[in-house]
Amino acid sequence: GTDPMNRNNALKKLVLAALFVALDLLFTRVFCIYLMGGAERVSLQTLASAVCGWALGPWWGAGVAAAADLLGSAIGSSGLSFFPGFTLTAALRGLTYGLLLHKKPVTFPRCLAANAAVSILWGLLLNAVWLSFYMGKNFWAWTVAKAPLKCLLIPLYAYLIYLTLKGLQKAGLEKHL
């Protein structure tokens, strides 16, 4: 037979994963603003990904982010149609937060490094590759145009992630994971 503790733990993770998918969708498609004439979406999506990666680890983080991207494309509320490159970017975002934050001490430098990696590698560079394929945009023009805003947002997002994780630690969430 299966160990009931393992079954409870798996169920807990599944429920949390569903919650993170819902938060990701809410943050990405409802609570967001578009800057640079709609070229850059600013939202709390990265916070949902970071908390998910911290709480559930890299594989759950990747799966949740990819699932949220696919569901979001299916709902179609952001004006972006489905493109597999963006789903890969989402999965890499969740994976990266999981690798850098899960079961590691919560420090501001760690949150800063995690958000910088996600924002620059995936949000700026990899998404520019997809946008150049998908919309015919020039890779460098796109990257150079978006870089200042991305770099400005990194410490802000990192601080938000840090405060959220510290708050969740203080609330004792880790003991339940």
C-alpha cells in the first residue's frame, strides 16, 4: 500500500500548485499594466513564480509556470495567442526560481540574483528570440529597447520577493511544505 503521509504530501503540493497557477493567471492577465506602447507587461507574475519555486521546488515551479502559460493562452485574455517559445520561457522561469530559492536561506542577495537571472536570461534575451521569430521584430532593437525597464524592475521585484518569502517564513509556511 501507499504511505498515507506521502499521499497527503502529494495532495498538499497539488493543491498549492493549483493555487500558484491561479495566482499566476490573476497577476499576469488581470493585475498588470502595459508600458512602452504595450511592448512590456509589468505584473506580479514573477512573484507567483518565485514563491512557487521557493515553496515547491524547481520541477513544480516549471510545471506550474508552463501550465499557467498554457491556460492563459487558452483563455486568451492578454491578446497573445499560444506560442510554444513563451511556454518554454515560463517553464524556465519557474525552474530557475526553484533551483535558486527552494530549501535555501532567504536573503535579499539571493532573491536579487534569482530575479536578475530570470529577468535577463529568460525575460529579456530568450523572449527577444521568440519575439523576433514570432513577430519579426529585430532581436537587438527589441532587447535594447526593453533592457532599461527590465534592469530598473529587477531590484524592485527582488525586494518584493524577499519581503514575501520572509513574511511566509514568519507565518511558518515552511513547516507545512
